[in-house]
Amino acid sequence: MRLLNNNKFLYKNRMKKTGRFLTIISMFVLLPLFFLIISSSIIEAACWCNGTTRVCDATDTCKTYQYNPREIDCIECTSSNGWDYCVEGRDGGATGWIYECCKNEYTYDYNSPYCTGDDDDPIDDDDDDDDPIQCIICTPLACLDPVTSSAPVNPPFSATDYFLDNLYSCLDGEGCDPRTTRYTDCYEILSPQPDPSILPHHELKETTLGFVSETYTGAGRYSIENGDIKDDRVNDGLPIINVEDTGDNEFYMEATFKDGDQIIEAVYFWFSKSSEKPVTPKVIDLDGVGGNAPKTQNDESFGFMLHKEGNSWIPYIGSGEKALDVWKKASYSNNIFAVKGPGRQDMVNVILNQNNITVTDSGKKVVVKSSLSFKEKSSPYSLLDVLKGGKYNIWLMANDTFGFTPHDNYNYLPNNARNTPIKNAIHNKWITNERIRYYNQWIDSGEDWNIDFESPNIENFTIGPATYGKTIVSVAWQFVDDIDFSTLVLNILESEDSLVPNPIVLQKIVSDGGATYIDSKFPFNPPMFSTDEEVMKNLNIGHLNYNLNKYAIKMSGGTGNVRKMQLELDLGEVGQGYLYFYLTAFDKGGNVARGGYVKLDTRDWIVTYGGLLYSAGGSDFPVRTLIEGRDEEPLGWSTKNPPLNDIKFAYADLSSELVGEDIEGVIPVSPVKSVDTLNYHIPSYSVIDVSSYYNSLKAAFEKRKDSLNIVKPFGENVGTISGLLFQFHIANQGVPTQERIALIEAPANLTVNSDFNCNGKGIIFVNGNLTIVGKIVNGKTEKDACIFVVKGDVTIDYDGPVSGNEMAYDQINAYILADKITTITKEVKTYTSYDAIYVNGGLHSLEGFVIGRNLKIQDRLRFPALVVRNNSKYGVFAETLFGTEDTLQTTEVGYK
């Protein structure tokens, strides 16, 4: 046991000032007090007093006087981290002097007591005044929060990036030899960066056609027509409906950033077609004086960051060239700023209202609602048209104060011996205050967003006969888009009420991409087509809501951006008129392909192939328009013999080409020659007025009949003819049949039965109406000829199917001129197929034509219901009968 030095010094001085006797008395008198002092002042090994406080190692306890006679216990120091201290106030915790215990060889601060680390008194005890200076080994400050002595585990960057070399130092006492400077190395205590997430909120408002998308932004067409806004923008933030709030109906993205320990200072957004982590600036231009004008490196990625400055979040966008790239302030006004494209032009507009940024949890949680637009700010009618379409991965990042610009990380700490070295070390390590520590800690949010500015196309939209059934038609098309198909709607309208007497039935759907959703309204009754624009507008053609648009079928889903689709529909006994097929297709961006309609002419049609079909009062039959360059004949065309087997289809579809219409009040025009068919179109071609074929031609014939070899094979007052024109007994009278002309005169009506064979040359005058039952055949087609001149109406009737279940042609080998109407009647019997009419000669009518004959729809689309074909024998025979001075429309009217 040793007395502390200062107590022993006091004792020695007192002994020198008294005499021996007094000393002995004093010793006996003071002996109890002396032992009391010893018991209170003597400590275990390594415990000594520096004048104010006793100090001990971790295994000892000390007692000391602080201004005698108060006694304070210095409790044992314990520590689990290598350095600690204990404190105890005077009088059991009352305010007063603070006593400290330190662990062996450590100090609390530069002015704290210390321990020697051994059991010896550090002072030489030879009772003289030349005690040596004690060697006090110093201990630098330890690494306490916000630094640590332990290297970080799995840090984002190398541990050396957080290493602070020789952060603290101290110099051994003067009594030490050598006197050494001692150092402490520390590491910054890492702060985990904020955890980001994002939730895209799609636009709930439908487009004018009822389209919405949860994952795409489309071309966003926008228009105002007569004050009526048509907003077909799909998930596009412009125009801003309400700048004060991103309402739930509007498109926006809600990003949330959370940090566990520090204030969030910057948040980042990046959209990229690449799955690779974005490469973004390391530096932020806070003062706005350096770097190039903002731009994005390519047209397949874009992004921005928001930096907390005061009470606002200021948007920054990239600029410069790759390694020199920096974040620069965006031009931000009216809640909008633009991300610049590679050419420094506006590429994406970001809509950001400061009111839609919410900061909570003392700055450690930030929620940002923002929206994107790809239209021009000043004109939502136009696209910026810079960014490429496709699927964009959404990347997020955020920096708390530790991860943003380290230069100012520890400025909040008060200046003292512990904090000042940290500040200086960080400032020296990060030379510029604009360098971002965690500039590349992008996290794939797991959310994607798709951008599609290209409108899809409908190609090869055709309607024609199917390969089976007599009432089945095929509706086919091809959908082509740069990204993917979404939905299509097929509308069918009819030109006349009850054109389709029974509902249209869906037979088959064929799609190479499939469809996950089919809303079929078949059997389907078509609404009426109208030429009134307002009526058609109210039909809402193409709308996805059936309550607003009575569509026939809606299909969606499947895969592929090129989709071949086909529907096979049973039209049944469709009447004479038009069916209008409207196809409206949407890609996933809501871009629309709609090109009007494809009109299916369900009327039976005619072909004139050199023969003359003339209607002075106009025509009441459909005509087909030539499809230029068309040379693919319909299936079965060449098997129809007669009359189609030797008629080229490319030159046959000319119903209007040889029809002369002498219509009152219409100025005649010159014939126009077709460059495709080398034929003439003669619309409203006026000929010499003929008031009555019957009167004029019969009068001309009466003048010439005496010079002709006339016979009357059926006698006088004929009402019906059948069988052969020339009977065998006539042929045996010594005059060759081909040199005789048969004359038949019907004082009233005349019926030609289906077995009649014009096996020579004959002129038939009918003073009433003419009815032809089914057909008129020739014995020798190249020579035999019958000309009918009718004062009344002409009816070409039916006589059952010509040949089995396949459509064939009833042959009318004759030239017929009628003063009134010529009607080809409809077959009313139920057959698998209906037959058409083939006239080898010509048809003239002064009051018009009515074609009631209709084929089954599949045959109707392939074959004409009436074929009028020229044969020059009738022109020669007519000249023999009537001469040339009277008006007779000659074959082809002299044009070809």
C-alpha cells in the first residue's frame, strides 16, 4: 500500500516544523486520525491521485477526498467496447463534482486522469525533491459515433471509400523516451439508403371509343371540334386537367422513398428499354454555372432527379457527354419541366406539382406523385416524337444525407476535439461539394411502363365467299402493329331494312395469335346504315361498350403484333343490297386503326361481254366496278360452260361498260375508253329517240317481208310456242331451212316454253307481253337466230335447277327488244343453288330492267346473275329484216 504523493508530501513537511517531543506527542495524538486517513486514502495497485481525483484500473476500486472531509466512492469501471467511464455525483447523486474512472491506459479526453498500468508508484520515493518526470503514454481518441473502428461489411463501394486514416492523434508525455505520436484510424458508419417503390396509376377516363390501358401510354390524340373535346390520350398527362391535384381519374405515378435513419435529400427516376442498370451523373451542378446544356444520351432512356432545396424539390436532368455528364437544373414552370433528348430538344414532359410531394417521418419518408407526357407543352395536339416506343423498365434511387454529397455530411456536428477531425477528413476526401456518393445505386422497381406512338394498320381486309356452303362468306384481315394487338370490334350494317331476313350466324373464328376474350353477339341482326352523318355518329361505330355500339363481335388478348384473323359468317338468304363491315382495332397503347368500311355488294350483278344491254329509262340492276389489275378469277369461273369458260375474268367485270342510259335531263358525254379493258364506258349516252320498238320495227319489216322467204311454222294468232322452230315437214319442202325466215305473230301475250329450240332464223312479234320459261336454245349456235320484238313487258321466268346442286346458267339464245319493262324473276323454290341467266344476243328495254334473279350468296359473289354476250349473227339478221334506215341499237353501239 502506498500513500498518494501529495498526502505524503504534507506529512513530511509537518515533521520538519516540530520538535521531537512535540512530534512524539503529535504522533500519538494523531495516530487514530492518521490511520483513518490511511484507510480512506490508500488504494489498490495502480491507483493514484492527480490532485483532484483518484483513478483506478478495471479491477480496483478507489476512494478519495474532494475537499475533506467528504468521501466519494469511485465505482468500478466496466466496458464491453474497450473504453468507457463511470460517473457518480456527490452526496449520492446530487449535483456536484463529477468523478471519473477510466480503464487502464485510456483517457476520456485530453484533460482526464489516467492510469499507469502497473502496481508501482510512478514517482520516485526517495524523500527528496528531484523525483523524475513520469512517462505518460497517451491514448488518442477512440472511434465513436458517427465513426467506428470496424470496417463495414459488404458496403456498396470498397471499404477504403469510408476509411479515415489517422483521424485522431496524441503525443506521449515528456517523460517518455522516445516520445511517440499515436494515431486512431476510423471508418464512417454507413447509412442504408432509402428503400424505393413505385405504383403507376393508369388513367380511368375512357377515350372517345371507350379504351383504357393499365400499362401503356399511347399517341394521345387530342382535338377540339366545335367546342367538343375529344380526348383520346391514353395515360398521358397533358393537357393538365387540374394543376392543383393529380386526381384519381388522371394518369400518374406514385413513388415512395423510405429511410430508416436519416433525412432523404434526393430522389431519382429513370425509364429505360434496357435491363442494364442506368449509368447516370456523378455530379450535381448546384450553382448552375458549369457543364453543357441538358441532354439525354439516347432516345431509348430518360430520367430525372429531385433535390430538396429549402422547402422545394427542384428537378434536375442530365447534361454533357457520358463521363462528363452532370445533373443540371431543369427549366421548371407551371408545374412542368422537360427532359431533353439527344438533340437537346424536348423529349418527355414531366408534370410535377410541389403540392403532390409529401414529406413525413421527419424527412425520412417522401412520396412523389408525377406524370409523364409525350406531347408538346404548348400544344397537346402534337407529339414530341423523339422517344422510341417499347417497354421501359422503371428504375428508382434515393439518397439520404449520407449518400448524397458527403462534403457537407457532418456540418451539423458541433466543433470540438472529437468532431472537427471528422469534418476535416470528409472535406479533404470529397474535394468538391457537388460529388454524389451513391450516384449509381439504382434499383429495378419491378414495374414496367410501355410507350407506343405508332398507329396499327389493318391490311388485306377482304370479304368473299367461303370454300364451303352456299351462304357462307369469309371476312379476313391482317392486324399489323409495332408492338402488340389489344382489341378489335367488328360492326356490320345493312343498307336496307331486312336485307338479311334472318340473323347472321358465326360459323368459325380463325386467328393465328388466338384471343383470350371473345364477346360474340352472333346470331346478329345488323343495324341500318345511313347517309346522315348525325345518325352514323350516334351509332358510335368502333366503341368498346356494347350499350353504346351494337357491334357484332369484340375480340381481345392473344399474342403477336402481326395477327391474321378470319371470320366465317352464314348470311343465309340475304337480299339485294349492301352490307357494310367496319373494323376498328386497337393496339395496347390505345392507338386506333379504322379506315372506314368494306362494302359487301350482296346484289346480283351482270356482265356484258361484247353484247348490248340497253335501257332507255335507266337501269335497275347492280353493276360491278372494275378492280384494276385484277386477274385472279373466282373459284369455279372456268367451269361454268357456258358462258364463263372462255370469258377472261379481268375483262368481264364490266357491267356498266356497255350500258347506254338515255336519261332525261342528263347531258350526254363522250365515251371513255378504259386503259385496262380496252372497252368503252358510255354513261348517259344518248341515241336517236325510239318511241316504240314494236311499231317502228314491225313497220320496217312489213315493207321487206314480201322479199323474204317467210314461213309461219306455228300458224296464225300464236299464244304459245314450244319444241323446234322448224318442224321436220317444213324442212322437207325443198327449201333449205337456213334460207327461210320463220314468222311468229302473237296478237296478245306469248309464252315460250322451256323446250323451245330456235333451230333456224325467226322473227317474233308480240303485241302483248312475252314470257320465257327458263331458256331458249339454238340448234346451231353460230347460225341460228331469233329476234323478239315486244310491245309490252318481257318476263324471263325460272324452270328449276339446270344441273343438280351447282349453280348453272339458263340459256336465252335470242335478241329481245321490249317497249316496256324487262324482268328476270326470282327463283322461289328452295334449291341448294339458284341458276343464273345467259343471254347470247342482246336485251333492249325502253322502260328499264328489273333483275329479280338472285343467286345464293356464295355464288353471287363469284358469278354474275346475268351475262349478255355479243353474237354478230344478230346484226346481220336484223339488217335483213329491217334494213339500215331505221333505228336499231347495233351491237356495241359502234364502240370497241
